[in-house]
Amino acid sequence: MTTKGINHLGLTVRDLDQTTAFFTELLGWQLLARDDNYPRTTVSDGTARLTLWQADRTRPVTGFDRKTNIGLHHLALEVSSEEKLLEIAEKVKAWPGVEIEFMPEPLGGGPRKHMMLAEPGGIRIEFIWPAGQ
């Protein structure tokens, strides 16, 4: 192998402050860096690290369409328990700007469960509890 895994994932977002708050305030991730000149932030949950880039608002911005755009389909974040998945679901449904695609439901034949949403900056996120699989 020539690589060792993902160092970080860079994502362009509609609103840098809203997306950064989604990860740090709602999910409890740590803000590692902020550069307002570029502008970008870096956030981490201690395992995953994301660099969030502000989309250029002086130009037309196009939201992601999972059926027609090339690139990131969604970001899947694993949670430790079914209870944690349900807790996150309750928090995100009350968070401003979140668009929930579906609340927690069985994945395949279960017992795994997942939910899908778009955070305020437009990134499609799946939260998944793998049920030991």
C-alpha cells in the first residue's frame, strides 16, 4: 500500500459559520483551526478531520444533487449506540437549517440503523449505528 488512510476531507459549504457550528456546537467536535482570509475551518471528532471551505458567494452556488453531480455523495459518520443515534436525531431535527431526508430507520434487514440529512451548509450526512457489524 502506498497510502495510510484519509488525513482529512475537504468540503465546500454554503455557510462556513453555520456548518462549523453544526459540527462544534451540535456534535461536540473540536475546532482545530480557522483562517478567515481563505476562509476555512478545520474540525475533528478525534478520529475524523474535516476542512470546511466557504463557497464563493460572489458567484452562483449550486446545491448538490446526488443523482447528477460528480463527487461526494454523502459523509457517513458512525455512532457508538442506537441510543446515541436517537439522541443525535432529536438534536438535529431542532437545529436551524437542517434538512432531514429520513429519521433513524433500519438499514437493510437491520439491526443496523441510520439516518440521512443535509446540514445547513449543504453537505449530505448519514449517521449510522452499525450494531456490531
